Amino acid sequence: MLFHDRQEAGVRLARALERFRGPDLVVLGLPRGGVPVAYEVAIGLDAPLDVILVRKLGVPFQRELAMGAIGEDGVRVINDEVRRAAQVTDDEVARVEAAEEAELARRAGLFRAQIPRIDLTGRTALVVDDGIATGSTARAACEVARAHGAARVVLAAPVAPDDAARRFAGVADELVTLSTPAGFMAVGQFYVDFHQVSDDTVLDLLTRARRTVPAAADPPEDPPLVSEDVEIPSDGLTLQGHLEVPERPIGLVAFAHGSGSSRHSPRNRYVASVLNESGIATLLFDLLTTSEELDRANVFDVDLLAARLVDVTEWVRRQPVLEGLPVGYFGASTGAAAALWAAAEPGNDIAAVVSRGGRPDLADRRLGAVRAPTLLVVGGLDDVVLGLNRWAAEQLGCEHEVVVVPGATHLFEEPGTLGQAADHAARWFRRQFGGPTGSPSAQPA
């Protein structure tokens, strides 16, 4: 045994985490067993304490064996290796997930009603558990912390398997453990006292911590480095756009809007604001001039739209404020086809593509040439477009993923659905641009 109980483990862990002490630190305990450990860490580091809500998805016939996890804001992590080995079907996964979603909602209602969530935007999130076994729950917790805007995510636990560093490479910015013994079977084997922790205990510890160290004040927002309307030359014409560059940008995303839309699209402007909050510069622009839009054939001329997007990309790379930044594309509807077509252009060197409710099938002849990692976000109720996106995904030879937003139709007009799409986009771009993967958002009115 390494520890008498969680309290002792937390005190010892706090000493190992001393270097993270600072005004931007927030300690996040995994309920329920991780909270007593996190409480001691928070008190030891004079940091505010919160919970991070996730639920393990256990294999049906062996519930302690995790095949994945879910968390707040729709985060979902599946361990395909465990799932295949256990021969768990899609229906079985769905049933387990439905049951855990209910428990997740119950805990959110219980804890959040009494302990408001601390804003993680721009802060260091220190995710603490009483130990790491398969790592699915901890992985989901890190994803949730990033989705809530944490600038840095540190995962800490008193004990973990000896391959934990490999498992969490690229998931957490840093992993801190006191011991990584061989022959790891279960977290409880390293404690003398490993009794179950109740919801009441979690609430009591959170309340006591808030009295001792109040939640940190929101960090001041940096003003944008650039926020201006721009004119972009393309093929003898001038395209109108708006450039927004936050402080310390990690990349730029150019928006290719769909048919009948423009740079003033409230949906794209909302997504752009979420990306800006995540440290990503954005360029909203009109693919066509006012007179060109009168000819409906131009709206579906993917070759023409892609050529404009390539011209815009070249203009972006000539701007001193954007020099050296990776460039990504965000396309909606027919604009997604233009984004993929342009991304396939030899030498264009696009870092990432995200399609929201897109028509990638319109770029069918170029899909196999796309090398930029591509995320296809589709509404769960947008049946036809969902089928087209799944077909297009099969044609892509690059890193790609199809994400379905439940309850969303083609325009993502249902409450909360556009926020989910924006968060998926922010995480994708930040990952491909080399930054933390996540962004907070709220559905626009």
C-alpha cells in the first residue's frame, strides 16, 4: 500500500504540484473519489476548487473496465481497442451511454445548483483524481477542461500505471504522479482506506473550499490586435471581408459561406467569435461580388469559389500581422465544397478544414487529393446531408472525422446546437494548429 487514505494522498500530491501555484490555477476534482484528493491539493496551493463532471462508460458485463467516457458539453471518448476486445456492439454502447448521460445530468443538477462552475477561460486547469486506471475518465476530463477554455491542462493523480505518460501524451500538457508501479490492477490496491465517497461529502468539501479560497475572478480580456474591414483583390475584382485577430493568435481560419449567405451571416459570425475566444484569427469575406451573386450559377460554381479562396489565402499570407500562422478553412453548405477543393490545390498547404452542414460531395473529384485534416460536422436530423458527408468521408485519404450533433437540422437553429458545432470546430483547429483543444461558447440568441 502506498497511501493510508485519499486525504494523505492529496497532501502528498500537493507538495509535488507546488510549482503550479499561481493566480490562474483552478483545481478540478473528479467526483466522487477524486474530490477529497483535489480538496487537499487546492488547500495546499491556495487555489479555488471545482468539480469536472464526467462518467465512465463501462463494458456491460464488466462495469469496472472502461471502454470510454462522456463529459459535460457533449464530450465523448471511446477506447476502440477495449470495445473491440470486449466485442461490445453499437446498441450496447448506446444503452450504456444513455444510462451514464442520465447520471451525468443528475450530478450536474445536484452540484451546479449549489456550486457554480468556475470559468476556466485562460487559466491552468489542474485535473485531479485519486488514481488513474484505464484513463478513459481522466482523458474525458482533460477534454472537458479544454472545451471550457483552459489555456493549460495538467493531469495529476497519486498513482497511475507505468505507461501513463504514453497514454496521455497530447491529451494533457503535463502529467504528474507520485508513483507508477508495475503490476497495476486497480486504484484501490494502493490505499488502505478506499471507501466510497458520497455526493454529500463532495458538496461539503466544495463548500468548505469555496469559503477558504473563493473562486478566482475572471481574467481580463485582451483587446483584439486587429478588427477591421478589408478589401481583397481576386482575379481583377475586389472582395469585401472582415479580419479579426486576437492577441497572440495561433492560426487563422478563412470562412467560405454557403449559397445565399455572406460575410454578415450571423451563424458564421458566431462561430468566428468562438474561434477568436480560442486565440484564432478569423477572416469572414464574400466569395462573390454583389453583381456575381445575381447569377445563381455562380453560387454553385465550386471551381470558381475555390479559386477565390486560394486567392484570399495568398492575400492572408502576405499580411505582416498574420505572417507564419497556419491557415485553416471553415466551410458551410456549398462553401464546404469550395474549402475542400481549395485545400486540395497543390502547394496551398492548408492546416485544417472544418465543414458545418456542408456539401463535400460537390467537391467529389478533389476529395482524394485533400491532405488537410478534415472535420465534418452535421446535424443529426439533417438526414440527406448526413448521408452525403459519410460518403465523402470514405473518399478522403487524410485524417478526418464525422461529428453528428444530436437534434440539429441543416442550419443548426435548435437551441445549443450551433454552440456544439462551434466548440467542435474550435477544438479541431486548436489541435491542428498546435494549441490546446477547446473553446467555451454559448448559443447565440
